[in-house]
Amino acid sequence: MMQSKADVVVIGGGIAGLMTAMYLAEDGADVLLLEAGELGAQASGANAGSIHLQIQYPEFVAYGEAWARAYAPCLRLLTSSLTLWQGLSDRVGEDLQVKLAGGLVVARTETQMQAIAAKAHIEAEAGVETIVLNRSDLRDIAPYLAEDAIGAGYCAREGKANPLRATPAIAAAAERAGAVIHRHTRVIAIEAEGGGYTVVTDKGRVQAGRVVNAAGAAAGQIAGMLGLTLGIDGFPLQVTVTEPMAATIPHLIYSAAGKLSLKQVANGGLVIGGGWPAARRGDGLVTDPRSLTGNMGMAAGVVPSVAGVRALRSWTAWVNGTPDWRPILGEAPGLPGFFLALFPWVGFSAGPMTARITADLVMGRPPTLPLKGISVLAD
Amino acid sequence: MTGQPAGHFTFDGKSVPLRPGQSLAAALTEAGLRSFRQTAKGATRGIFCGMGVCQDCLVTVNGAPNRRACMTPAVAGQDIRTQVPFPDLATAPNPQPAAPARVIAPDLLIVGGGAGGLSAAIAARRAGASVTILDERKVGGGQYFKQSAVSGPLDAQQSAGADLLAQALAAGAELIGEVEIWGAFDGLLFLAEHKGAALIARPRAAIIATGAYERPEIRPGWTLPGVMTTGAAQTLWRSYRTLPGKRVALVGSGPLNLQVGLELAQGGAEVVMIAERGPAPWLRPIAAAALALSGPALAWTGLRSLADLRKRGVPVRHGAALDRIDAAEGALRVTLMGDLSPVIADAVLMNAGFDPQNEILRLLGAEAIYDPAFGHLRITRDDTCATTVPGLYAVGDCAGLGGAPAAMAEGRIAGRAAAAALGFGDGYDTFADQRQLGRARRFQRHLWALHDVAPRLPDVPDDTLICRCEEIDAGQIRAGLGEKPGHAGTLKRATRVGMGRCQGRYCGPVAARLVAAATGTPVQDRSYFAPRVPIKPVAISAILAAEEALKDAP
Ligand SMILES: Cc1cc2nc3c(=O)[nH]c(=O)nc-3n(C[C@H](O)[C@H](O)[C@H](O)COP(=O)(O)OP(=O)(O)OC[C@H]3O[C@@H](n4cnc5c(N)ncnc54)[C@H](O)[C@@H]3O)c2cc1C
Ligand SMILES: Cc1cc2nc3c(=O)[nH]c(=O)nc-3n(C[C@H](O)[C@H](O)[C@H](O)COP(=O)(O)OP(=O)(O)OC[C@H]3O[C@@H](n4cnc5c(N)ncnc54)[C@H](O)[C@@H]3O)c2cc1C
Ligand code: FES
């Protein structure tokens, strides 16, 4: 039987929800987390494990400088999230394989180099240093790159972490701190009443003074239960991993030619993704063959030796996306006590700080980082 | 054993003789070399499945890492090396496609040229449909008709298979061997690698006939070099005239162990023991009689094997199960449950039933239901063998165990039905085939009732590996189960079980059973790891080779 009351109900057992529950429980709140399925089984467990900081190059080129300037304040949140990532293994008592050895946007044309420089300029204004490396500097730090790479944008603080380890370890830490987690408990309705909320699930009803919507790609549906429309949606993505190879690539690799993220993970495999769409079948997702060939081509273009490596497995998941890439963080307008913890597209990187800020707001404290210019709710 | 060496290759610098047609695994085994690769945790591994499934027989071939020795022909002058767990990325060769991508669009594509696939091809081709068969192996025939790759006399099974192959080709079916299908996608798109080039198939309909692979005995020592499946040894002997070892022991359950035990004894091996989990047939007279009545000829073959084995003095121990295998005295020590007198063997062969190779079917979304008697999924089919996916048929063991005669009857039915659905040939009376199929299925039921292939939970010590590839042991799995996974996929994420090269072919069914037992839920279709692209590891260069051809396709 499910408990019928809690101070705070958190909806969603991904990195945002679990870590929010952890912080809240550590702050002494009585927290109940509801997860429809398994913990970390959606985006937070299926992502590519990149810890991003710099503005994504393909979007910079596609949406232009004005968009980048509007998005740039979010880099402050990502920067502080990276700091939390660096201490996270110690905090949760497990090696999350966090390695921040820097990210490289690899260019093959002068036009791309110019775009990288323009992007670096905007990033610098937001306090993020991206160094524009010339060909020989690039070869010095990344000799495994293609001969025709003429330079790169190098953001030294980026890197990777292991998503398979992160969510279970965070969930365990949240439970140790006193949070109660109910899996296989789907929220089907929310009723606002008497200054609080009744969260209706397929396993029973819970009353809560405050509710956190951390339902990722499904956050729009949760908000809709209270009549709130959110500009967030789910987009199908796929990622591929290769057989293990000797440790060669310390960096997070992007390409200026198109969508790519490539990294070598702790067990030696190369994880290759970067936002390639998966195909839909019924309610589910399957690997899209054209995305697969396109993604592998992008990878081999930048690191030629990957062509000789075997792909072992691809997988698919829904990512939470907003059109302008900005997060939806804070108390929902007109719904006191209903909080939104939604960082799109790179929500794994941003997860720790998204959770920290949400916990602050739920506890009625000013957020660790002012949200002005970052959250669309704080414009 | 037969034939003269046709040259030599080197293994870690040592010269190894080879005979024409031999696989690397066969030549190495013949030379007494059993350890082919090192694992990340420092163990050694060798040939296990002998059919390209387990991915454990990896070697470095002329500098190219991670080649399957069981699927790679031995060639004079090759430089073969023990495979290290983490090959150098910098030296990974950047293979250029051997030829431009080939796109085929037959009326009917048949995946698997074994008993079922060949029969389907003959039927569909005779009805007028154009047919292409793709098979992973160099020679068609499949597991029952196991064709010889070296020269020498054929046995009766091989001659029957050669005949079926000849009929398929004479009917005008094209058979392309050495095709590694790595992806199957909606709209019936198949992507494959063929001798270093891309092969893309866009048929109007497809029949999957990929057969089965063997279920091992998951016991301590089952990953040691020298321990292999019974079918692996059968392939070594029947395809390459190579004995798996001088002294062999067979463990598990089922008719294959008896048959292969006899074949190896006839071939000159010393069969030191056959341990069969099931009770002796003379202790189960009613079941044995039912078997004899349902298929007199086949039952007779089985009983004759037993008698032959006895005549040769091969100890067949019924009601005996493997406890553990240990490395000892340069060989393997095999201990049975409750037994104080272990035997020593050079090779231990295991077969505890079969699991269907249904990855392509499940990848395409075909529905299946769990068959608790056999402990595996059966693909849902109508009486023409059509699956729940339009245009997709499944025949033979890949749809659920049925044996070669049933696979052939199903092949004939599906071949005609698929052709008719495409407008070739019309109303076809399948009465005779349906009756044969009924008989074959009855025989199978009675046959397996005499053996003991009930799916088991691995009742093994914590340090026994469950996942060969990722080296995940029972203790780690038990810890993962302690976290109350609701699904095998959750256990996979928690422990990495099934994340390796073989894609969970061996540990996946075990994980499904463990999670079901731990959660008190029945095993069902969705209890298994979801199949993923690529269904077999594929070089990224081979994926890229398909890119251009895919772009042009509709
Ligand atoms: C393939 C892929 C690769 C990615 N790669 C990266 C990367 O490399 N780096 C990076 O930073 N980001 C990456 N992302 C994005 C990142 O994973 C997500 O932005 C982030 O994990 C979102 O976390 P979340 O906790 O908000 O949502 P989720 O992890 O999706 O969690 C939401 C949870 O809410 C639950 N839920 C939904 N509806 C209900 C309901 N009605 N009742 C109860 N529970 C419900 C869901 O089951 C789910 O568990 C990737 C995403 C994908 C899909
Ligand atoms: C190892 C083994 C040994 C056996 N030995 C015997 C025996 O001695 N006596 C007996 O009565 N029965 C034996 N059986 C059972 C018997 O082989 C089958 O019942 C019968 O062959 C079923 O026919 P099929 O057409 O379904 O499959 P098969 O005859 O096995 O044919 C399947 C074919 O598909 C090909 N294939 C599989 N996957 C792919 C892929 N992804 N891409 C391309 N091609 C693929 C295979 O190479 C094979 O040629 C054995 C089974 C196995 C697995
Ligand atoms: S023995 Fe070669 S893949 Fe199994």
C-alpha cells in the first residue's frame, strides 16, 4: 500500500527527479518519488554520457548567433553542473567514471574554423573558455584525428560520465538520505486543492504540499494534467557502441561537419551518437538505418580508425527537447507549489544543477544560481 | 586426420599445419591449441559454439583484430595471434570496401540455407517467384545437413543435404554464402556484409530460416578453453574432419550428444563419458514406446546409436548432470553431481537443448510467446508460417524447436504461401505437408520427453560466470537481482549482463528466467533483452559501405 501523504512528491525517476529527491531528503524534507517504470530507464540511463559545456556546433550554425546569445546564459548552469559532477562520485560513494578531459569540435574547412571562433566569442561572454586550436596544436593533443582536420574548438572542462552507474547510485543516495521511491507507479492525474495537490497514480492517491515535475520527455503530459501547456516534447534518438579498444581517445569529440558525439568509455568501447533520430514503430523506437550510416560516417570522418572497429549495439530513447534549447525551471506560473525541473537536450550534463536549483526553490530558498536569462520562466 | 597439410600458418610465431578448407579454429584445434584469446580479466578462451554465435574464438588475423576463428578459413602464410582484450585503435586497419555495394530485390528473400530455407526456396522458385537465399556460412545446408568443407566421402545426412542444395540451385534460386546480416528494418530492408562489401536486400517478402543454437550447461568451468558445445565438435568433425580432442566427454541432455558421441567414437576419439540428465529409456518404457510409434525410423536411429555406443564400450550415464569442469594436468577434469570419480578429457562437449536464432524476427517486431516446456520463445505464426509482420514468414527451428523434418515441411508450406501471396502460383493444397508436419512435431514432443532440457535457474557458486562476454558472474547477478529489477533490461543496465559481443545469446535467457523468478512473474516475450542492431558485431566500414546505396533507395 502506498503512503497517502508527503511534503513533496517528485514525478520522474531520471537524473533530474532522483537528484532533486536526494537534495530534498538531505534537507530534511519528506519526499516521495514516483516513477512509472524503472529508475533511469529513459533518457537518463540511455544517453551517451557526454558531459557537455560548449554550445552545440550544429545548432549554432543552424540557428545563428542571436539564438546562441539567448542560450548562452544557460552555460552558467552547465558550468556549475560540471562542478557538481566532479564531486558526485565521492558524494554518492560510487565511481561514476567522470572524466573531464575536454571536448573538441573538429573542423575541416576555414568556414568551420570561423564559426568555431564566433561561437567561442559568445561562450567567453558567458564565462566559458573555448580555445581555437590550429592544426599542429590539435595534432599534438589528438593525434588520432583525421589528417584533414585543420583545427578545433577546445573546451577543456567537458568530458564524460557513465549514465548506467549514475542513476542507480544517485537513487541509492536519495534513499539513504530518506527519500521514498516508488517504481512502477504511474501518475495519471493531478488535482489542485486547498493550496496543495493530490497526485493520482495507478497505485493510489498521494497528497502533497509541493510537486516536482521531472518527467523528462513526458513532462508536457504531466503539466497538462493541471491545464498547463509546456513547450517541451519527446524526440527519438539513437546511440551506438563499439567493441572495446585500447585507451586512445581521452576527449569528447564533435564534428563541425554535422551531428556527432564520440567518446571512449571506461571499458574501452567507443560510444557514438550526437542527436541522430531513431525510427518509430507503434509506441516504440527502433534503430533507423540511415541515421546509423550517417552517424558512423560522421564518426569515421573525424577519427578514421573507427572504420576498422566493430559496432556492437545501438539503442534508442526519447530525449526531452525544447525548441529554443532553454530549460524550464522553477515554480509554474499560476500553480504555487508545482515546480518544473526540465533541462532539455543535454539534461544529463545539466542534471545535478537542475536538481540543486529545484531543491532550493522547493525548500523556499533563493536558487544557488539566479535563473534570470536561463529558465524561460524567469525572463 | 584425413588429407595432407596444404601449408602452414603461424600462431604467435609457431608454425601450424592446415588442410584445404579448414577453418582457423579447426586447424588450431587439430594442432592441440585451445586458447585463442585473452579476456579483459585475464582468462583465456577458445572455440565454444563453432557457429559464429558466441564470439569467443577471436584471434588477430594478419594484424586485423577480433576475427572469429570458427568462421575464418585457414590460409597458408597467415600471421595469427592470440587476441588481446584491447587491440590498438591506431592500428585498426581502415578497410576499403572490396567491391561496390550490391543491392538485390528478389521477390522472396530467404535468410538461412538450411533444411527449412532450402525447402522454402525450392517451393517458391517452382511457383515462379525469384528467390535469393543468404547464408552466413560458406556452404549451405545448415546444422542438420552440415556440409563438408574439406574433400572426402559424404555421410548419408550430408548426401541428402547436398541433394537438397542441388535441387534449390537447379530450381533457379540464388544462394549467396558468407553473408553476415547485421540489420533488419521495417519495410523489409536487410543490411549485410558480404566478403568486405555491403549487401542490401529489399525483397517483397522474406522467409527467416536461421535455425537454432545450442543451450550450454552453465556450470563452473564452462568457459574454459577445451569446453565447447556438442555442435561445435560436430562441425569440427563433419565439416573439417578434425577431432575436438583425443579424449572427449559429453554432458547435457538430448539426442545430439548421443549422435555426436558416436560420430566421434567412429572417427577415432576416445569418448570417456556421455552424461545424460534424462533417465534411461528402458526406465521410461511408455515414453520410449510413444517415441517409437510416432517416428519409427528416427527412433530406431536413436536406439541404434545407444546400442552402438555400448558396443564400443562408451559409458553412457543416464540421470547424470554436470557439476563442474576444472583445468587439470594439461586437460580438463569433469565432475558430475554427487560423483566422487571425475573423468579426465581433452575436450568437454555440452548440449542442454537449443535456443532459436530469432533475433531477426524479433528485431522486425514479430510477436512470440514463451514455451515453458522448451524454455524458449515460439514465434506466433498462422498455418502458412506467416508471422504477425506483413510479408514476413518464419520456418524451422528459429521459430521454435521442431527438428529438420518439420523445418522442411514448414519450408515447403511457407515457400508456396509466400509465392502465392506475391501472385505466383495459386491455391495450393498443403494437406500432405501439413500431415508430415504434424507427424514431425509429434515425434519431437515424444523425443524431448525422453530427455531433460527443462530451462534451469543457474544454481551455481557466486564466482561462476553467467555472461561470458562481459565476464559477469553469478554473484554480481545476484547482487543486481537484489535491487529488484522489474525487467531483464534493468538487470542488464545494472550489471552489464548481456552487453557484450554475443548480445546476450547465452546469458539473456538465463537473465529472463532469473528476473521472472525474482519478481514472481511469468516469463514472456517481453521478458527478454530486446534484440539490437547490429545483431552480430559489424565493422563500421561495412556499415558505411551501405550508406550510398541506402541513399538512392526509396
Ligand atoms: C539517446 C540519447 C542520448 C543523449 N545523450 C546525452 C549526452 O550525451 N549528454 C547529455 O547531457 N544529455 C544527453 N541526452 C539527454 C539527457 O539524457 C536527458 O536530457 C536527461 O537524461 C533528462 O533527464 P530527466 O530526468 O529530465 O528525464 P528522464 O531521464 O527521461 O526521466 C523522466 C522519468 O519520468 C518518468 N515518467 C514519465 N511519465 C511519468 C508518469 N506519468 N508518472 C511517473 N513517472 C513518469 C519516466 O519513466 C522517466 O523515468 C541524451 C538523450 C538521449 C535520449
Ligand atoms: C549445432 C547444431 C547441431 C545439430 N545437429 C543435429 C544432428 O546432428 N541431427 C539432427 O537431427 N539435428 C541436429 N540439429 C538440429 C537440426 O539441425 C535442426 O533441427 C534443423 O537443421 C533445422 O533446420 P533449420 O532450417 O531450421 O535450421 P538450420 O538447418 O540450422 O539452417 C539455418 C541456416 O541459417 C544460417 N543462418 C543463421 N543465422 C544467420 C544469419 N543471421 N544470417 C545468415 N544466415 C544465417 C545458418 O548458417 C544455417 O545454414 C542440430 C542443431 C544445431 C544448432
Ligand atoms: S566459436 Fe566462433 S563464434 Fe563461437
